[in-house]
Amino acid sequence: MAIFDRVIVGQILWFATLVVAVFGLCVGSFLNVVVWRLPQGMSLSHPSSHCPKCNHAIRAWENIPVLSWLLLRARCSQCGLPISVRYPLVEMANGILWIALWWRLWTSGLPLTHGPVWFFLASLLLAVALIDLDHFRIPDKLTFTGLLVALAAALVFPETYAVGASGAHTVFSQWLADGMGQMTRQPRLLALARLVVGAAFGYGLLWLARSLCRRLWGRVTTRSATPAELRLVDGMLQLPGQSPADLAQLLPFPKDRITVEIVSGRLRRKEGKGEHWQAGTVVIGPQAIRLGDEELAGEEIAELKVQAKAWTVPREVLGLGDVKLLGMLGAFLGPDAVLFIATLGPLLGLLVGGGWLLLSRRRGTAVPFGPFLAAAAFLWLLAGPEMLAAYSGWLHSLVAPPL
């Protein structure tokens, strides 16, 4: 296609760059809709864009990326209330990412068909990072949509999965190509194989890390100097000093349990019968509660109130959404990128997230992992293979014998 011909594009490079920038800003405007509506389960197309405060329908001239925000002086034209600066910042961030990836693509000599794939992935990762920052979760709709687009790219643009001088990938992808032998002459077959291996490697690697983290750090124990009240009513559990929370959310997995060391307690069954519990260990599960050898189905309990001196609650160290995200990135970028992202992502999280927690002195505050995986993926796209090559050269210089 002419739009992917380097000779033709080179003649209008400045215009092509402008087009990329404009489309990047426009897609950034749409990302604001995605980030706001998707976590709430709202439609992305209906109703049309409107002021969330007065429901004023946004007119076309009020929806020009960045420019409209400036012309409106950051206020709604109808109610006059402020428009968050986040809107133009997201638009500009997406535009800058597209320009950076476009310039990387042009200077690298890679096929220009990488462009649509990289642009889509960059915008999707920006949406993932923002939603994870706001809600501490990554919607499956984004990761599954990404997997479908990766599959389509492998079939339509198999050259974006190439290995060697014309590709952007290194060791593991080359091993895969060598193992496939003559089958590599079929570009789509190689692309699909690399997609499957990358997705499986990404998902499997982080799933193993998640399982290990749950085993080592998946529970937090709190002890009270004096007995504190813990209350369970109609499936809502109120831990001392916290608001009531749905037991199903506190125990998302069948094997999850909350263990409570009690001084005393009182149980009221739904049929009206009440009973006192003596000191012991209460184990609260998703479907039942046990004290000693006695087990009671959760549906029979109207209210449980205990005086607790210690309680242990399971906690999610690494969300399943992060696991799915790395699987999707593996489908797009291959197994080499997975290893790069899985190494750099936690390092960025430790440096940036850990530094922020230390400076803010907010111990125990959760930090979303998705934005750091997204940042590591951006770095891979912009300079990943070169960074790996530089690291390999440095490591070789340390272990190579002197001449």
C-alpha cells in the first residue's frame, strides 16, 4: 500500500508527521471517554460527549483536542464550572507518544506497517495505566480487545512479527524461528507462532510470580492491644477501624480465609436463635464460618459479632489484570519483550512507587502495577532491543577474558 511505502512517505515526511500528531490528539480525546466510562460499565458511544456536571451536550467546536479547552478557558460553556486539566493532558500525552513512536519507526528502518499496531498499543496502554491509577483494576475489555487486535495484526501485517535484520526482536524469537525450520517461509505461520509463545510466556511468567507472591506476602495480620469488635451482617464484614465490605470482595478466591482470634462472640442465626461463643479461633470463608470443629453455612447467619484480639486477612499482592496485561503485551511484542518488561516493570515500580510512598509516608498504601508495565512496554518500543544489546555488551565485557 502506498501509505506504507517509505519512498512515498519520505517525500511528504513533514505532512505525515503532522497527520500522526493530529490523529494522536484526536484518539487522546477519545481515551478520556474510555477512561471515564469503561470502569463504570457505560457505553462508549451513547450518550454523546457531555459535561458530567450539567449534562450540556458538547458541540463540535468545543471538542477540538487541547484547543477547545484553551478557548473555553477550562470552563464549561453552559454551567461555567471548571473542566479538569486532565483532559488536555491526556490528549497531549497520546499525541506525544504517537509522535515518539512514529519517529522511532521512521529512523529504525522497520516496515511502516508497524505504525498502526504501535499506535493502537500505545493508546491502549495509556488507557490501562490511567484506569489502573484511578480504580486499581484493568478491565478485561481492554486486554481482550488488545489480544484480538494482535491476532488481526499477525494475519494482516505478518512482517511486524519478523525476526532478524528486518524485525525488532532478538534471542527468544530467533530461537523460535530456528526451531520452526522451513515453516518460517510462511510469514503468517511464524507471526502466529510468535504471538502464541509471547502471550503464553507473558501470562505464565506473571502468573507464577503472582502465585509466589500470594504464598509469601498474601496475608496481613493485625493485632490489637485491647479486644476490638468485628461484625458480620448479611454478607458484609466490618473489620475494626474500617467500613463494612462485601465478604465476596474480601475473599475473591474459593480458598481464601479470614482468621480471627476472638476473646468472646455472639452469633444470631436467621431463624432467630442466638448463641455465645467462647475464646478461640474463628475461620471465615466465602461460604461458611468455623469455630473449632463447628462449621456453619454463611446463609444461616444473620449477625456475628466478636471481640477480636488479632485477625489475618488475605491480600492481593499482584492482580490478575496485570497477568492478563503482560500476556497481551507478549502477543503484540513477543517473548523477548516480555522478559524486558517483566524485569523493568517491577524495577520502575520499586523506584517510582517505593519512592513516592517513602516521600508521602503512606505506609501500607497500595500501588497499581499496570502503569509500570505500560511504561516498560513504551521503553521497549522506543529503545528496547538497543538497551538489551548495550546490556549484553557490557555484561560480555565483564566476563570476557582479557586479550
